[in-house]
Amino acid sequence: MTEKPLPTTYDDLVDIISAKYENLSKRLKQIASYALDNPSEFAIDTIAETADKAAVQPSALVRFAKAFGYDGFSDIQKIFQKRLLEKAPSYATRLKAIRSGTRNTPYDLLNQFAEANIRQLQYLQQEIQPEKLAQAVRLMDRADTIYIFAMRRAFPLAAYIYYSLSSMGRRAQLIDNTGGLYMQQAQQISKNDMLIVASFAEYTPYVSQVSADAHNRGISVVAITDHPLSPLTPVSNICFHVKEASVYDFRALSASMCLAQSLVIGLGVKGYISKEDIYPDNG
């Protein structure tokens, strides 16, 4: 039997880590979460530094690499280093909450949130894959009805998408869980429709449940979430992983809203741009 070639790109590696995550040991899951949360640090730190930051032994990092077919830590680290070279990231790490209490006036907070959101929007520009945006718009365009479901912190995204689609004259349905009937509402989705969902840690079980049910029924699902190991990742056709700014542990929605606007407005203006732009694979 021919052995499956090792992933040579960061995106391919993330897909494999996500697919195998549930079968990893507790310690290897810990390393996987650290690596995907901190890809830049994972790329440049020594094995000792990485072990210290991930709270594991260096030998565990070697086992982690071998679990995905690599000979050692340096081999899997090269994939993360390649990502840095290809992306040439200029973004800063997420703004940390300032606990000193010396910058807590409303104007100070405005500046901190603005700076953090600017950095995360720049990160979004660098990390988003144009072909995924095009594919998501294609699914939206082909759907008879676009269903949208999100709860708690992610609900503003669902409300905006529903409002904008309705204003454009597109058939859209917001799953609002009235009377606790979210699953009954979701059962109305047919294979000619599609579902857009959004959920962030701590993930809302209702959204994950609806997404899994739709996916299992062959319905196209587009997800907006925050991590490759999100429960939405394996139950969506297209999944966008968006990092949001955080100040004093209050997380923003600017990057996710920017993505939602790009999807909706991209659908709305598709008739004014070339088909090749919106459907690069001519599908």
C-alpha cells in the first residue's frame, strides 16, 4: 500500500490535525491546541521553549510530530516556518488586557479596542483564502433559501446576515429558537437550501447540533468560528477561522462582521463583476 504523502503546507497540516484530534492522547491534544493557537511561536521557538509554553515535556513534542508521520519536532516545525515565510505576517499578537488600571477611561478603552481591532483586521486580510470566499458566495448564490443560526455573542452576525439578505430580496430565514424550537426550525432546511452558522468558544451546543444535523443530511454549511478545533469545523463544507481582538477579556466582533459583510455584499454585487472573479474554478 502506498503511504499517503506528508502535508507540505500549513493548511493541509491543520486539516490533518483537526481530523485526527479526537483520537489523540490528552497530552498530544494539548500540544495540538497550543500549536494552532500560537503558530508563529511554534515556528520560531526551540523545542525546550515550546515545551515550556505548552506545559509538556520535550519528548511529547517529538511524539506529536511522529503522530503525523514526521521524524521529529524540527520536521513538523518546518511547516509552521514555511507559513511564516509565505504569509510574511506583519500582524501583532492579540492585544493583551492591561491589568494595571492606568488606562481605563472610556477614551483609553476606545484606543485599545481600536488598535486591537485594526491588528485583527490586518490579520484577517493576510490569512483569509480568496478561493474560500468565492466558494461560500457560490453556495449562497445557488441556494433556494439561506438559513442563518447563531446564538449569544455570535448572534449579531446572524442578525446582520439575515437583515442584509432580506434587504437584497434574497430568500433568507433566521433560526431564532422561538419557544425552544430551534431543531424544528432547522428541520425545514432542504437540500436545495444552505445554512450559515457562527459560534465561538465557549461553543453553543445548539449551533453545533444544528450544523451536524444539516451536514449529515447533505445540506451545505458555511461556518464562522474561531479555531480549527471548533466543533463546527468537521460539520461544515466551508469553515472560516477568525481571530478576534480582546481587551480586558472582552472580545470584539469586528473581524467576523467584516467577513460576514464580505460574503453578503459579495453575493449582492456578483452580477456586476465577471463570473471568473466570483467563480474562479468556473463551476
